[in-house]
Amino acid sequence: MDNPRGRVIAVTGFEPAPYALVEVDASVSCARCAEGRGCGAGLLGRTSGSRRVDALIASGLTVREGDEVRIELAPSNLLQASMIVYGLPLAGGVLGAGLAYLAGLAELYAAMAALGGILVGLMAARLRLQKASCLRQFTPTVVERLTVAAISAKRLPVGH
């Protein structure tokens, strides 16, 4: 997975850290995902166009409107987010099916128990992702300024 590049639309100095609104190309850049053999992240969303993303600005980095930047999400955070989004529903489904097996339920009831476990896992994942600390952890970060925006200066007429 490549780290996306984007253009800074606005910079906001909110506490505890400044944020930048970055416009990134939303096209699928991973060759495996573009062929339909990747993780499936682009299946339900748009696969082309642009998207605006709020991103933290790394400490010591100064950006302004118009700068081209690179943003990233730490690999450990990406893995943890995947475990929440995919792992909790999967664990719920396996747990529901396992409990139905131990209870000796018929196949229809076992399938319903597995489906119920998936739904409980989805609700648990949603509740986990709605916490402010969780959202802050999974917010992308502007890590590099690639180009500097040109400063537009008004020129006075000659002789003034």
C-alpha cells in the first residue's frame, strides 16, 4: 500500500495538535486492489476522484494551504484497525457457531447463532471505533511536505 499524496486545502490549529484538511486522489493505487485481488478496501467506496481527509500534522512540520504533502497511517495502527473492523465480527460469528455446536442445536439455529454473533461483533466494533481516543489513534498524519505553495504577492504599479 502506498502512502497517498495530497494538497493541503486548509490548516486548523486545534488543540492538542494542528490539523490539515488534505485533498487526496481516491483512486485505487495498489495493483492487487485494482485487479480485485487485494484486501477489498475499495469494493464499497469510490475508486476514482478525490476525497478530503482531516490529518494531523507531524510535530516539527510546517505546512500551509496549497502545499503538496504525503500522509500516512502507521502500519501498527492499520493492523489494529483491521482487527477491530474484521476481527471482532469474525470472532463473534465463530463464538456464536461454537456455542450452538456445544448446545447441540440444529443447523438452522446454529447458522442463526453465527449470524447473531457476527452482528454482536459488528456492534462491538462500531462502539469501539466511536470512542474519541480510538478515532485520534486512527487519524492519518501529514509526515512530509513535498512541494511548497507559491506565495501570491500583489505587485504595485511602477512609479508608486
